[in-house]
Amino acid sequence: MSQGSWIGRRRSALLEAAGLLEDSGVDQTQPIDVFGLIDRLDLWLTFVPMDTTLGACIPVGRGGIMITTRRQPAVQRYTAAHEIGHWTLDQGHAWFDDEEAILRSSAPERERIAQLFAAYLVMPPPLVEATARHHGIEAGSSEPPQAYLVARDMGVSYEAAVRQMAELAVISTQDRDRLLLVSPLAAKRYLAHGIRPVVGNADIWPIDERWNGAHLDVTMQDEIVIALPENRTTGYRWMARADLGARADVKPHAALLPLAGDARAQATAPKPSHEDGLLIGDREREGGLDDGRPLDIVTDRYVAGGPPASTRETLAHRQALASGRVPDGPAPRIGATGRRWLSVQARTEGTWRYELVYAPAHEPVGPAVASFRVDATVHPTPSIVHARRLLAVVPGGEPDDPRPPTP
């Protein structure tokens, strides 16, 4: 195919995608409901557990689209857009597309045309520009964490978002190549201070104290990573309601007087500790903040504040302070406020609230001095949504049954 005809077909594909969006009346500054567009085209849609095939366009009856259940929602959405491209541009032909056809630039020419259509359909310029601007991306200043957040908010893969930003000149081609050298998992771990999501393909939602009272819309298996300031030298901890209940049941022990009674008995007497494993020495029970709600703690990590220091440096710093001298070098982590990193996984759909309070863990009735709350609406995956939609229209179906049919 000549260069002129390639440019012409490319332009035609982009115009068709733009026309479909315009005719459908969708808000192009918001994430595109690509499965809703399939309904608007009066095509049937089915999700099938296919391994190597990501999607298919079938010209049977009024025509329809098949999507694999074995990819994350971002890939499912992009695959659906790709198959809409085949239906729109190559009517009358059946297409069965693997990962290379949908995601790789080395795909045959017809597939690359469908890729262009799909990219414009799910990432139109108004959406890309608004989302990139929201996350502070400008040409020459984009970083992998920012690019990941843009991809997450548009509901597409990291690679697709990076390539489309370059295509629309939101970032340079040099930025594109640099960003594509970084894996989306590495970008997620950077945003989450090294925390790796339980499900590698799931999205993460990093928030801190500035998000107190916020509402998030997430998908099942996504993780909300909460970073809150915590100073452990004060005895205060961020605790959930269940921990407060356990703390209230702590029975205080009477202090043992020195040189009173049998010294051997004192030495072997049980040391005071909190019940229910809430706090034993410097260790916390696994999942200590988990209150049994559908938003479950999967990671609980504390990072001390201040610059890092070895044990020897810390000791030297303390000795200098005790002798009245000014310590050399930066202050080590002595009494500095650190960060509590909690990764909360969305395991059950619905709207849930997760609450924490900052209170003294060692005092059974010590009052809280701060609180933190996040509300989350957990949405099911596209295949579950579609299965329920079918149940709602099939005679004898049970639309209120939360369990989707087995494919």
C-alpha cells in the first residue's frame, strides 16, 4: 500500500471513530463507556474464557463481538474498541484477534488501522488532554507515575495511554520511548512506596490525609493505598474500630515494686501486654487494622521519618546530645514522624466506608486525636455487569442474584 493510501485510511479510521462518538452524544472529557457503544450499534456482546484470542468480530445475524474474560478490564475495553473498529471499517468480515493484533505495532496493516480507531474511540483528544493536565503532565516533564495515573483514570493500559499521549503531542516521542521502558507495575510500586498490589494487573489508588472524607470509584481487586502520618514514639497508632474494641478490653497490670517480695518471682512474672495481639512489644499482629469489612487490609507498613541512619550513627547522635555537643551530619530517625502505609483491597462490590482513628494504643480508654475516613464504591468487572444485564432480560432469570453465570 502506498504512503498516500495509508494516510487516507488512517484519516478515515480516525474520522469514523470521532463520528461514532459525536453521533452517540458521549461526553468526550470523561472515560468512554465502550460497552455502551456496542449496545448503541445494536451488536450482541459476549464474554468468553479465551486464552490466546483477546477478541473477535463476528458477522453473524446482526453482528456481534466476543471478548475474553482472561484479561484485566483495561485490556477488555481496548479490545472491544478494536473490534468495533473492525465492524465499522471492515463490515462483512470475521476477525479473531490475538495480543499482537490488538496491542502490538508490528501487527498487519489492517490491524494497525483498527488500533488507531480503538485508540481514538477510548482516548479522544479532549479526554487525554484533560486527564494529562489534571495530573500535571506537560511535554518534557512526564514521569511514569503520572503516566500510570492518566491511564488508570481513562480506563486503559499504561502503554496505550503513553502512545496516545505521544500521538496527540501531549508528550514528546522521546518521552514516549522513555516511559515505555518502565513497566506499569514499577510505576504502581513507586506510587505506593514499594508496596506491590496483590493482583499485579489491578489498579491502585494512592491517597493521604488530604483525601480525608473522599469518595473513590474502584473495581473489584483494586487497592486503595493510604499513607497517613504516624509518630510511634508517642504511643499513638492509626486504628480501626475493631482495634479500639480490643483495646478497651485490655486489663491493666499492677506495677511491681523494686526489691519487694521474691526477686525471682518478679523476674519470671508475665510482662504487661495488650490482649488480642494488638500490640506486643514492637510487633503488630498481621493485618492489625483489618476490621473484617469488604475493604480488607492486605499490607500494613510503617516507614520512619527523617533521613536513614545506621545503629552506630544513631548512638553517636544520642551521645552527642547527652554531652551537650552539636551532632555532626543530618539527624537520624529519632522520634521523627513517619508514615503508616495501608493497602486496602476491594474484594466485595458495593459502597463501603473505611474509618481509622489516631489514638494511644497502650491506653484502654485514651481518646482519639484525629480521624480518617474514605468511602469507596466497588464496581464489578465488565463481564459480571454484562452477565447481569443478560439475566435481567432473559425470561425466568434472576436479576437480583449477585452471582454471575459461569461462562
